[in-house]
Amino acid sequence: MAMRDNRCAMSFGVMGADYQPMGHTHVVTNMVDYGMDVQAAIDDPRIFYEGDVSVVENGVSAAAVDGLKARGHTVARRPLPLGGGQTIAIDWERGVLIGGSDPRKDGCAVGY
């Protein structure tokens, strides 16, 4: 759960073993720092590490990969997606729930 102004602003979860805490951070950062809606925040291509290798999903741009390499990272494309998750944001002003579900895995966002 994510809180704002002393009340729940969002319920969300991201699966993915070692990727899980990074996935939570990825979603929150996309929404708070980049202004993405819940679905865009979940859909955004992901980067993680496996040992000394920075692994990137297929949606990560060539420019981003080149930038990582220029900074000394060993980069590999990951054939499988990283994690999966669902999010339900609460818009208290409009009185609506806004759900997003990850296309990387089966699942859906359900709120009531």
C-alpha cells in the first residue's frame, strides 16, 4: 500500500523473486517522478541485474542500452519479461478506482 495525506492512495504488488523490490520502486518512481498513469507505469520496459550483467527487456531503447554501456555496464537483452504486477490507485477527489494490470503475466486489477 502507498499512502498520501494519511490515507491509502494506492494498493499494488509486483511479482518477480529478486526483482520484486525493484519492481515496486519502478512502479512508484514512474508514477511519482515521471507522472505516468498506473497502466503506463506498469507497462514501462524494465532493467535489472543478474550478477554483473544489466539485463534489459525488449522495450528498452537502443539509446538507453548505449548509455549503460558507455557508463561501463555489461548489458544483455532478457528473453523473458521481468516480474508482473497489478495496481489500483484511488482518486479520492473523483471517487474512482483506477486499475492497471501487467501484460507480462496473467492477472487483473480488481477493486471495489
